[in-house]
Amino acid sequence: MSTKLDRRTFLMRLGKAGLCIGLGGKISSVKSDAIAKEKAPISNNCHYPFKNKPLPEIRIGFIGVGGVGKHHYKNFLNIKGCRIVAVSDILEKRVRFAQNMSKQAGAEEPDAYFSSPYDYKRITERNDIDLIFTATPWKWHVPIAVEAMKCGKHAATEVPAAMTLDECWQMVEVSTATGKHCIMMENCNYDRAEMMILNMVKQGVFGELIHAECGYLHDLRQSKYNMDREGVWRRKWSMEHNGDLYPTHGLGPIAQCLDINRGNYFDYLVSIGSKTRGLHLYATEMFGPNSPQAKEKFKLSDVVTTMIKTKNKETIVVTHDTSNPRPYSRNVLIQGTNGIVRKYPVPRIHIKGRTREHQWEDFYKYKDEYLHPLWKEMGDFAASISLSHGGMDFLEDYRLINALLKGNEPDMDVYDAAVLSAVRPLSEKSINSGSQPVKFPDFTSGLWKKHRKLKVMEMT
């Protein structure tokens, strides 16, 4: 039996579920010239934020329990109000490991799916699931999320949410047509330092914001050649594309500080790329100059630098560097008319009138005054639960479940997923055009002009 939904079946399901969709219209197909679009072709009566009813429990279908997935899986086992009812991965051993995690936590054993990469379709068609959570290789993020929303489920996906502009539009169109959330799980938005910076920004500590810097600077050479994990798929992206492949870890927190999609928006970007050396040198040293690995060709520049101008005239510099030996950094910096803060390599700050002129001081000197309420309330518990990243992954998952339980608008919505993910294809387009400026499509159809309070600042 086919798992694909034709248009009539899709609309009938939505009607039975009481979802918000204009039955006289359709979810428009995404065209190849999506870059030129200024408004999303939405033909329905839904308006964001969607008014979803509170749920007594969030029943989860979990897709992908590899390196990152197992961390989220453990978090959900420690969050009240949710239950994992199905788990899928292309490797049976991972599914069995996840089932065992559930048993050890005293939870029911979820149903197992591992016969095909397309098992997610069987899970999305179940009528006992509210949320599909995806932690797979990048190319599957949008297909799974779209299938989930069409089947009446909310979708949450690891980063980046989408890899092409067509996929960005598809997420927006299907989410707004079905009234189902499509949430990008950007864990760095919940890091202790980033949330403290956000809290300081919202309290006006730095004055009017002028400039920001961020990025993803992470030596992934070993990971890209690890054929038991990301080397199976991630290195191929470095062979076929030249742009910022992973912009959201640094840019997500900066976008929140700058009110992107909530009174501000990315206007255009310009990207440049360095020479390409790091992966070839690594392969030659590790596998030998005559090895198949040493003969591979790469398009990805070792360092990709992207400059973004916002509608409110702030500037942002985003750096991507995953092919060279270096310490980890997200290069977080916020500059305002009243001060500056930088996270890496050591968190430090300068505030006009409070810091000695021309000097830095310890950022965490201000912890008691400006630590985000979420970290004050749950930080220690989150850090004790999380398998990695100091607790931010747990807080991210907790906030997702909390929003769905209460019927609240989530901390990040489908427009955030689209505009942040769009940096990947737009940066590639800019580099391929000789570093010409490239405009951001307006995925929000003008909604970005409306000032909306960031939900994570409300603590509801």
C-alpha cells in the first residue's frame, strides 16, 4: 500500500482533524526561481501564530538516533508530559539501543522501525503521534518534516532545517497550510552565555545594537572521514558545495538578539570563500598521498565569510571553518552603542559607565544580575541530565514540549527555520556569482514587520 497522500486524501485528513486550510486553494509547488520570490505563495486562511489547543501529553515519533539523536532521546525520557511511542533509524542496533534507553528509564518500549530510510512515512501516518522529531542527515530534514505536517503532526528537526531555498519555501507553505509547527532545534540558542547575552540585550545593557559576529569554527576533519558516523554523508557536501554549510549555531542566538522575524529581517548577504586546502592535506597525511581519499576533490572553501545587512541596518559577520586545525568557537560578539560582549575564547564584556575605559572585564561578573531566568530555574538540572553541551540541549527540548503541552507559540517558528537555513544556499549563490550581494526572500509575507515578543523571554 502506498504511503503517499494524493491531494484529495490530504485535504480530507485535514478537514477531519479540524485543521486550518483553505480548501479552495492548494499548497503551491516550489519553483526553481525561489530566490526571486518576495512573498510566499500562501493560499489559505491560516495566520501565525497558530492557535493550537493544549495537549495532555506529547506523543513522539523519533527519527534518527545516531550521535545527536540519542542525546535528544535521553532528554525526552526525562521531561514530564511526553512519551516516545515510535523510533526509527536505518541501523537496527541504534533502534535497539534507544529501546533499551527507554526500558532503563522505566518508560514503555517504543515501536521499532529500521527496514528502510522511508520508514518515517509509516510513522507519520500513525494516529497516536503528535510530534515527529528528526535527527538525521541533512537531506532528510525537510522530506520528513513535510510528511509529518501533511499527516497532521507537528515537526521538529535538527539543524539546518533546510538545505535549499526550495526546501525553505516548502516548509513555510506546508506549515502555514496545515497550521502545524515546523521547528528548527537550534540548541545554541539555549547556551548559558548566549541566553545571558540575550537577556542583557533585551534589558538594554548594550544600548542600540550596531554589529554582531558569529560562526561555526570547528575542526571536523576527523568526523568527515569517520565512515561509522558523519563521514558517510557529510564529506560529500564539502565536495559538491561552496558556501556556509552550517550557519545556524552562531546565527540563531544573534538573530534573536536582533529581533529577526519580529520587527527586523535579513536584507541581503555577501559571501567570500578562501582557498581549499584542509581536507586534502588531512587525507594525504592520514591515508597516504596515493590513497583514494587523497584523490578526492573539494569545492568548499576552508573559510567562508558571510556579511549580512539587516533591514534595521545592523551588520553581521558569519564565519564557517570546519576544515582546519583549531579550537572550537562560535565567535559570538555583540556591539552596541553602550558596550560590547564577546564569548570566545574567554567570555568578556565592556559596558559604558560600568567597565574601566578601554578594558575588558569578566562576563560572568554580571551573572547574578543578568543570568536568564530559564538558567536560574533549571540550569543545574539540565546540566545533570544532558549527555553533552552543558545542559542547553535539555532546555531546548524542555521548551519544545512545554510549548506544545500548553498550546503556546514555540520559541522558534517555521519562519526562523527558513530564514536561518537560507544562509546556506544564498551564501553559495553569492560565492558562485563572484561575491555579489544576494537578497533574502521574504518567507514571512511581511509578518516580520510586526513586533512580536520573543517567547523564550516570557517564561510561560
